[in-house]
Amino acid sequence: MRTSTAAPRSRSHSQLYGSYAKCGEAYRLERVENRVSAPAGWFIQGTTVHSAIELYELSGRTISTAQAVAHYHQTWDVEAAEARKIEPDITKWRTGGYKKAEKDLIDRRALGEHQVIDYIAYTKDAGAAETIWITPDSRPAIELEFAVKVGDVPVRGFIDQVLVTPYGLSIRDIKTGTKKQSSALQLALYRRALWEMYQVNATWGDYFQCARLGRSPKAGSPGEPIDLTLIDQHWLEQQYAAMDAAERHGIYLANPGDHCAACGVAQFCKAKGAK
């Protein structure tokens, strides 16, 4: 690949693996042409659950479940109102399936509340076996913001949690959806960020899968610890460098597939027949 002489741009895990690598055309439509993505209830649910968990953890786990749930609903109302400004017609919102958007929002709001309650119950059961790490600059490692270099590429993001566990420091990302995480690349990036910021080596990481309701209810819990040293950091640098160079050269490959059903810019996509 021809290397661009322009300076690398700021990137993130969601840019690379959540968007560009999944479908370059969707990335182009959203981030280059600035097409407005249709709202989706799962974004509101994810944001509000994370906000309630953050409030609970930053309180030192001292606020009540009722207080966390109240914050959840307040945040939901704010996020939903902002989404309605983008698309007032809720029937045009994405659901990722055949459920009507209005019913999807009702169900997701109830699910998110359950996930907050269940998460708090999990921490009470875990007790001192899992506690939030305090950074060398005296910050609780909750939604820990970073801006580091991965090779020559600036990368930004937020680490959901860093925990002190019986096997050492562990990086955790909270997931509110049902999709099983297929790789540790997100956690490996966060491991790199911790080292760049604090020269602290977190060997382990996991994904906390929040509770489920419906036909197959399940309590929330972390997955098995993942050895993050198995992800080669030099290879990770190459991945970000390749994405950065390709994007700056205007290389955007369409990748139509099942994920198109949940794409917020599918109506603008020529791979889907748009003019």
C-alpha cells in the first residue's frame, strides 16, 4: 500500500473495528459525507446503563439501587429526547429486527433498568474480590479517558473499568447487548493505553455481559479472563497504521451482509440500491 505523507489522524477502536473494518462504505457515508444515522434504541440503552453504572461506581458503591435506577431513567429521557431531534418519527428508528420501534423502546428501557439492578447485585456478591483500581493520579478507573499513540497513530477512547482482582489488574468493558465478543482487540488497546499513561501492565481483561430478559433470562456476569499479552502490540500498531493510511487515501470498501439490517445509513448506500 502506498503510504500517505499526511499526518495520521486521531483514531479509535470504534472507528477501526466498529465501523471501517466492518464496512468502509458505511464509514464513508457517516464520517466523510456526514449522513445522519437513524436513531436506535440500543444506543440509548447502552448509554444510559453505562451512565448509571458509572455513577454507582464513582460513589464508591454507596448510592442506593433506587438512586442508580432514578439516574438511569433521567438519562434515558435526555438521550431519547436528543434522538427525537434527529428523527421525530419513531417508526423510522432502527430495531435490528421485526419489532416495531415503539415496542422496542419500551422493552429496552425495562431491560436497561433490570441490567442496572442486576449489575449492582453482582458487585455486592463479588465484594472485595473485585474493586475499582485507583490510578497513580488518584482517579477511580471508571470511564477512564485516554489519548495515546499506537505506533505513529493518535488513538483516543474511554476504558469502562480497571479492576483489582485476585489475579492482578484486569480491564473490563461493559456490554449491554447480546452479541458475543469475538476478539480481545478492544481490551488489548486499553492495555496499551494504560501502559502509555501510567507504565502499568494489566495482563488480563474481560467483557461483562449485562443481564438478559425474555425467553432466555440470564444474570449479568463477566466472561472468562483473557490473557491480553497474546495480542501482539506491534501487529496492533500495523492495524491502526493501515486503517489510517487507507482512509486518508479515500479507500472505502462496501461490505454488504446481515449487518446492513442494523445500519443507520443503509438508505444512502449504493450497495443497497440507493441513487
